[in-house]
Amino acid sequence: PRPEDRRVDAALEDGLARLSPGCQGAVVSDYRKGTVTEAGLERLKRALGDAPVVGDPKGIRPEVYRAAELLLPN
């Protein structure tokens, strides 16, 4: 990965570590920007444990949201 990709990944990991304790769930959408990745969503699932993840793929690459328990269809 490029250095800027590693910085983004590190910032994401830091944010997940700080915000996930006590979370009861998460809603994930990138509004057609291509930011959400399958690996990122899997990291979120691991960080949240049993808390549900809802994905809102906005019609672009819905396969990225496989780790989500629910998908919003609109």
C-alpha cells in the first residue's frame, strides 16, 4: 500500500479502538465515494464484537458490505 493508505488505515484503527468500547452498533455508508472497504468493515465488526453493523451501500459495490448484518435497500 501507498504511505497515505497506511496513514488512513492507522487513523481508522485508532478511531475504532477509541470509539468501539460501549458501542451498541454502527451504520456504515460512504455515499458513493468508494471509501468503505471489505477489510475495513471486517475490522469494524471485530472491534464491535456482537454489536450489529448496518450497511447502506448506495448501490455501489454492495459486495463490500458482506460483514454487515443488515443492508438498507434504498
